[in-house]
Amino acid sequence: MVYIRAATNEQITVRAMPGQTRGEAVTNDEVVVEVRTQDWTVTAADLRIGAELFRPAAGDQIRDTVGGQTVIYRVIARTGLDAWSYQTADRTSIRIRTTAAGGAL
């Protein structure tokens, strides 16, 4: 996958494992809806541009290409959650929360 920083438009290629998170949200009309996010698990040390480590931020993008089709995902912070969290106790892996931002390129 390609990770793109929104603040600088810099990008890096990172190996990632896709996953999903499911939950519920209540709309303004008090209707309960299912919420699904596309998650990505990456090695924390791989999130580096030059010598600088960084952590995901809402608004960053991930571009994933499978079978010749590229899908863009936007990094999001869900209610009560940051845009990312450590996946492992030793903090070597990070889970990034995203949602599809558009169709295939």
C-alpha cells in the first residue's frame, strides 16, 4: 500500500495487513446503524519519511492496489478512538482506521 501524509503530500510504500472493525452508531434521528471501517496493520518502524518516524493522522490517505485496481482510503478517527492504536503490547505494530474515500482509480 502507499501511505500519503495529508499535511505534506509525502508518500511511502508500506507492507500492510488489511482487516475490519465493526460497530454501531446512532444517527441524529436516533436510528442505530452499523459502521464498518477498513483497518490496516503495519509495522510501527515502517512509518518513516526519511529519518523521521510519524504516526497516522486523520485526513491522511492510503492507496491500495489489488488486481490492477487502486482504491483510496481516508484515515479517520472514530468517536472515542484515535485514527490509530498500537496493535501489540510491545508497540511494534499499529492498527490504522480508514474508510473508503472513493472508487477505484
